[in-house]
Amino acid sequence: MDMLRSLPEPLDERLNEAVEVTKTAERARILSHYDGDGTAAAALLTLALLREGMEVHTTLSHQLEPEELEALDLDSADVLLVSDMGSAQVDFLEKFKLPVVILDHHQPLRESKSVIQINPHLFGLSGTKDLCGATTALLFTLAMAETNLDLAGIALIGCIADRQHVGGFEGINKALFDKALEENVLKPERGLALADLSMEEALLYSVGPYFKDLSGRKNRVQKFLSDMHLDAGKRFRELRDAEKENLVSTLSLWLLRQGVRPETVEHLVEERYWYPPYGIYVDELEAYVNACSRQGEESLGLSLSLGDFSERERAEEIRTKHWKEVLKGLMKVEADGVFSKKHVQFFYTDVATLAGSVAGVSMRYLLDQEKPTLALVVADGMTKVSARATDYLVEKGLNLAEALRLGAEAAGGSGGGHNIASGATIPKGKEERFLEAVDSVVGKQLTGGSPEA
């Protein structure tokens, strides 16, 4: 495939090494992160290895702790594939006797002599734009067999989950999906960035974009549609062209008035992709998978990613439940506001699995656009933090992975992730020390100073 031949030579060599090790195995163990990106990576790896005639055992994990790794039953496995995580656990993964392949896009600790790492950061590429966990996995499966390009729709779930599609694909992601479009694996279509539901339901459950004083409020949605003389029961694609144009203009102005940055408003209309093998829009599938992962239904999310839609009705219920919970969090932020330091803003929440979602949407649609947003979940003995930013802040020099790592270290914890989205775990009671350190680091990043906390 031309696209594979244009890869940096060291990356191409590493992919071939990983494929050679994997193809000698009869039984493969896949361990992947539980979120949308990790689930997609696990699904396409599972399908690709089954096509090779291997026995496959796939597990989704919330976090890769030493205790969990020690508990893995690897006696019957010939190779271990770790996807959308593992870069931070390379020290422990090196202890395994069987071959280990890491397919990740998070900041790695270091190179390894015994573990094969496929990670964009190790080859001068971006883990937030060039490759996500699922497209890293797709790249690996393409090196195994070019016919695996038909799995690109599954990889796109991961890109959407990690918001790497926003503003258009870049780098290797772009090359992968351009090829998928050329081969008709995916079919593009411009449309409003709302769920493919009736206009009333689409606006009512809209969390990204989030419309202040509208999303989550049934009476206001009904009045809005009535004032626009739109049939609340129709889907956007069923409206007349003039109705579509008027609706997009009105919603764009709504977002601008609530203080949303113009480049974010532009994403109100975006490219959607139909995935013929599954007969579904990929963004719809991603919404199901993401909701399942956040609602403790990871196995259903994996089944959907594998193409099993026998429980789609239950997935619909889980998706709606998830939207309602995220809306509840957003409406609370909208009503109560957040705490603010000089360079960051933060709020507390009780639901760890929703913290990142609420922080990310709030950052883009509700809060101060000049400050990254942190969501803190205080639990027994530990506090978990999810931080989100925007491309605008990253372009100004922000690196949340570095800021949370240094801030967490100052508070006796650990942190990391991506420049635009990151997380940390700190001892309970050390929140103020952590916030002060992160605020200091972010301030220096945005003003070009030293990043040391």
C-alpha cells in the first residue's frame, strides 16, 4: 500500500517487527483501554487476528495497574497486544516472558529493548493529531494484511472518541482515511453535528455542541422549534434545504452569543461518515460505544464495535441514559459556575467516568476559553482529575500532559496524557497544592516560561 511505503522508515521497520512476532503466534491476548478509542482498537485487532486464524482473548481495562497485570492469565497466550495504553507501564510489561507489543499514542516513558512499542511519539509524530489508539492499531493490521483496510470504519470510532477528527484529519490519520474513502470503505456526507434523531430529541440531548439554556430543556426545545416553524418529529436530513440553512444559521448565532469561539462554531456542520459494512454512521456508533464504556457496559460497546447489533435497543437506552447524566453535569456547571485560578478553572463532581466529558464540553461551550478546565473527583483516600483544553490553547503553548504530571508530582501523585486532554491521581487533601502547581506550570507554558512547577 502506497500509504505504508511513505511512513518514516523506523516506524515501518517497527511495524514489520511487531507483525513478524505476532504472526508466529497461535493464541493472542489483547488488553485494551475501556474508552471509545481503546474499545475500537481492541475490536479491529480482534477481527484482524481472527482473520489470521488465531485464537483471541480480548479484555478491556480501566487502568493498567501492576496488580492487574500480575493477575493476567497468560499461560495459554503466545503474544500480548496492549492497545491505547501500556506506554506508561513499559517497566512492568518488560517482565513478561512472552512477546509484548504496545500499540499506544500516549506519551511513552522511554524506548524498550524487549517490548515492541508502536507509538507516534517515538517517531517524531503527534499522539493527538497523527494517530489515536485505534488508528495505531489499524496501521499495525494493515502491515499484517492490506485487506484490513475495511476495518477503517472501526478505527474512525477511536478518532471521533478522542476528537482527532475535529478540524479535519491530519498526518497519518488523514492518509489512512483518504485511502478508506478512495476504496469506498467510508462514504462522506456533510451534516449538522447532532444525533440522527428527531429534531426535538437531537436538540434535547445535544451535549456537543451544548446550547446554553436549550440543551436538556424539553419545553425550551419545543418552543424553539415552534418559533422556527420546524416539524419537531423530523430529522435534520428530512428538512428542506432552506429550513436546514436557517437552522444552522440560528444555532451558530446561538453559540456565538454564549461565547463559543468561532472555530468551534464552525464544527456545527461537519463531515459524517457512513460505514457500509455495518450500515451505520460512524459518529452514531461512536456515541453508542462511548456511552457503554462510561456506563459500565464495556462488553456491549465491544460487541457493537465488532459488528454485533443484536442488542442495539439496549444500546439506545444506555446512550440516552449517558446523555442525560452528562447534561445534568453540564447544567450544574452552567448554573453554579466553576472555581477559577489565574490560569486554570476547575470544578468538583461525583461521577469519575463523566468528569472528562463534562470538563471537555464545558471548556468548549460554557467557560472561559482562555483557561483549561479541570474536573476533580474526591474519593476514598485519592482524588482523580480529568483536564481538558482546546486546540486554541495548545497552539498558544499549553501542554496538559506536562502540567498535570508536574502538578501531580508536587502533590505526591502521578499524571499524564496528551497536550489537550490529560488526567492525574493525587492523595486526598493535596488538591490545593496540586492546583497551585498546575496553575503555575500552565501560566509559564502560556507565557513561554520554564515548565518546572
